[in-house]
Amino acid sequence: MILYLARRLLGVAGVLLAIAAVTFLIFHVLPADPAAAACGKTCSPERLADVRAHLGLDQPLGHQFGGFLSGIFTGRTLGTGPYAVRCDFPCLGYSYENSLPVWDLLTDRLPVSASLAAGAAVLWLLLGLGAGVTAALRKDTATDKALMVGAVAAASLPVYFTSVMLIHGVIRTAGLLPYPSYRPLTEDPLGWASNLLLPWTALALLYAAMYARQSRGSMIEAMAEPYIRTARAKGMPERTVVVKHGLRSGMTPVLTLFGMDLGGLLAGAVITESLFGLPGVGRLFYGALVSSDQPVVLGVTLLAAFFIVVANLVVDLLYAVIDPRVRY
């Protein structure tokens, strides 16, 4: 287990290093003028000169990448003299549009995106796994067909359509909930949940449909394995056979999918956050695209890559917990 974890950690470090190199190439080398791209649309000539000095574009490319990489782990000082800007660890860049380090902008928005992703993940797992397992245990029955038709219908609805319908039906017409306005969990738990309920539902309906189909197929395959027949022949209760033997081994593909989806959502859900007015990372990313705030786009890209890679590492370690056939 320790050797496996060490190999996986080395692999994660290699992947993150490769991603950092590719993103540096895309954002600092490919643009005709990286300083203009980083400064944004509202950049004055004087500001552009400062940004060019901060980025060290007069230095060799290897030195620029070394400074970019070391800044992530130790922080760095951008520029020299009275106009120098300190970017503390972890330095993912400096937003000249907001006059703030990118990491400060991300940490301010990250709790919103984490709350959105966590709540939606709980809902779609409950709905998706419940529907998928039920359909698998009642294969080819009317219940199975109804659940799968519902899953296909839910998956075919874009998240922006579902969000608009929820806003119109629940908020504007019925008046059952207020328009979402994020409140921290530690300050107002009930307000936190009530303001995120509709965004959670919009995301959960989309993902639950995919998880229902995936879990149904995995469960049907698992329940046809020889060890399931052996467990039944030993006289084990059907509930034990389904949960302990069938569900645990059949959830491995679902767990893989969950790691990817949750890792991506932690870096922001652009459409959902924009429609519901949530000040999360996804909305920050959208605003950075509109204003051509390149450092923020770069920072969100690196953050998303980090979450996805780490989520996959955690999923790999959980395989042995969920599936008894897996041993490291």
C-alpha cells in the first residue's frame, strides 16, 4: 500500500508538472504579446510596461518558467523597485484587472463552489444510485423502463434550461424560495442550504441521470457474477447479497466517474453559478474570459487540474475500501 501510494504521488506530481508546463506555454508563449494578454482590455500604456516588467519577458524562456513554477511553491516577487508586487505562496499569478493575487481571488470564491459541488454531489448520488440499483434489481420490468426513460429525459435537458425552469417555477411563480444569495455555512446553516437548494437540484438532475444509467449497468453485471450465486446458495439474506457483494463490487465504475465530476465541479460550475448569481469560481472564470483577465483564467485552469488529479488519486485509494477484490 505504501509503495503504491508513493508511486501514485510521484505520478500526480509528474502530471501536475506537465499541466503547469502546458498552461505556461499556452498563456505565456503562444500569445503575440503575453503582457497585453495578461493586462486585460482596460490596460493603459504605463500599466502595460509594468506588466511586461513583472512577467520578465526580457529573460530567457527557461528562467521565466522556473520563476513561474517556483512561485507556485514558494511565492515570488513580480517586478523590481517601487512597483514590485509580492505574490505569496501559492502564487498562481497576479490579476492586474483586480490588483490582487489570483490565489486571493480563488480562495474568496472557492467556498461557494465547494458548497455547490458538495451538496449537488450528495443529491445526485442518492438519486442516481437509488434509481440505478432499483432498475437493475427489477431488470426488464415496468419500474426499470420507467426509471431509465426518466433518466434519459433528465439527461437530455441542458442545465441552463433546468435552472431557468426552477427559477421561474419555484421562485417567481410559487414564491417558495428566495432568489439564491450565498450565505456562509458557519453563519447561517439554514440560509446556506435554502439558498443553494435550487442550484443543487439543477446540477443533481443532470448528473443523477448519468449515474442512474451507469450504476444500473454495473449492478446488472455484478449481480451476474458467480460469487453472487455462491452467496445466495449459502443462504445469505438477499439484502446482504445485494449490498455487501453486489453493490460494493458494482460501484467501481461509478466511483471513477464521481471523482472526475466532483473534481471538475470544485473548480466552478460556470453556467449554474452565473444563472443563480452565485459568486463562485465558475463565475469568476466567466468574468475573466469576458475581460480577458489571463492570469485568472490560468489560475482557474491550474486549480481545476489539481482538483481532478487529486480526486482521481483519492478514488484509486478508495477502490480497496469499496471493492473487496481490489488489493494494493
